[in-house]
Amino acid sequence: MQLYAGIDGGGTNTDAAIISDSGEVLARFRGGPTNPHSVPPKQAISELYRVLDQLFNLRNDLSTKCEGICLGMSGIDTIQERQMIVDAVHDYMKNRHSKGLGACSVWVVSEGEIALMASLGHTHGVLCISGTGSIVYGFTPEGKQYRTGGWGHLLGDEGSGYRIGQRTLQAIMQSHDGILPPTLLTTLLIQKLNLQNLLELKVRVYQTDWGKTETASIARLTIEAAESGDEVARMLIVDEAGQLANTAKALIARHQVFASAQVVLSGSLFRYSELFRDTFIQRLSEYGGELRFVYREDAPAPAVGAAQLARQRCSQNGSF
């Protein structure tokens, strides 16, 4: 049996999968960050090695020859960065050779390509990601890549969990000051953070252990409040969905093929907020064209998409 491994490497978590030549998922493992822009490069490579170790050790029969490994790495843009990852994985596989793993091809691609592969079975189309951060990718059938957004929480991330969480915290304080009307968000936040009163919030969010992840987690409260009819929460979600739609419009305008492309919706905001998803689709549909929206709750994980891409490309020579 021949195996194919896929890695979805991010700045917070890394998901890994192994599939058989028939496409059956044989093993999954989840580890920490492997994005060298989120953690030091040595730490990223060390965690990547740990993830691969744990993945291949999950079952004894996974020592069968691995034909290919595809890594979809967020934030890896340059040829030099990709080559660094390829070299590191090749070194890892050589060190494991005595344990039954032979040489295999290695590919490093974008997070967008593996997500499209998981949802569509191919790597061309438009991908809109809204999770902790946000980004929009476009891939032509010829393989040309475009992107808009994805500039991080200081420069962008419109329509992301971080942006909604940040605006929610600000809206709660504006409600406290009487600028905005009373909102259910205040009660939900006090309960979530176990605050005695709202004035403790300032101390909490300015502590050194409060970061992007903590801010983004507040978006779940906004979704809950919006579903209960809270107008402040609904306003935030509708506005951020519209801003992400504007980012997607800018991407679609960059190549004529995108005007009739499949548009895959991915990430926690699309998954957990029907209001966000419906607003985004409505606003982007107003742009015109013949866009075909794809949202699949049952879609394989991007790590599985990466393994599928490795299987597909093993007929090609070399790495990239």
C-alpha cells in the first residue's frame, strides 16, 4: 500500500493526515504552530518534525513507503521559504529511512490550494477564508495565483474573528458609555470572562497573556447574541461580512475567469454564523457575474486535501 501525507501548517495549529492510494484517511494528528512568521523558524521546523513523528507513529503499518508529502503552509510566499520547508522535510525523511520510510516527493503550496482541493477536488477557483484572520485567494486553471487581504490584524483581516472580536469589545465599552444602546454582548462577556463588573475588562485585555486568539474568541459571543436578535451584534456581523465581500470583489476583478468561478467559503465565521455567510453571499452576488458558491460542512479537512494533492501530483517529477 502506498501512502500520501498532507500538512495544513498554520500560525496557531498544524493539522496532518495520511491517506492511502484509494483515498482512505488512515491517520490524523494535530500539533502546534509551524508558520515561521508566527514563531521562530527553528521552532517551526522543530514542531513540524514532531508532527510528522507523531503522525507516522500512530500505526505500525504507516512505515510503508510514503510516495509524497504536500504541505499547505500559511504565510509561506517566497521561493526561499518554500525551499527551506522542502529541504527540512527531505532531511526528516532521510533520517527515517532506516525505520522503513523511503524517499518521497515533497511539495509546498499555499493554504488556499489545499482547501480548494478538499472542497472541489481541484485547485482552481476562488477561496474566501474567515477564521481568526481572513484572506481571499484566486487560482486560475493554468495555476496563476492571486490574493487580496491577509495582511494581519494590524493592517487588515476584515471579516475575521479577530476583527469582529475587537469591534465587539469596543462596542461593549461604547454601550457602557451610552454611545451605543444596551446590548446582550455585555452580559455574555462578563459571564465568559468571569468578571465581577465590566470595569475589570480593561485590566484583563491589557494583560500580556491576552492576544489575537483571545480577541478572536469573543466573536463566538457576537454570533450567539446576533442569533438572539441583538441589534449591536447583528450590525457588527453584517458590516464585517460586507467588508470581506469587498475584499473578494477586488480579487474577482483581477482576472476574467473569476467572474464565473466556484467560490469556496471556508473558516469558522462561515461555519458558525448563518447571518455572516448569507450576508457575504448576498453582497458578493451583487457584484454580478455567474459566481457559484460552495459551502460544504462535510468537506474533508484541508490537511486531507493536501494529502489528496500529493497523491495527484506524484506522477510529476521533482518538488516545489
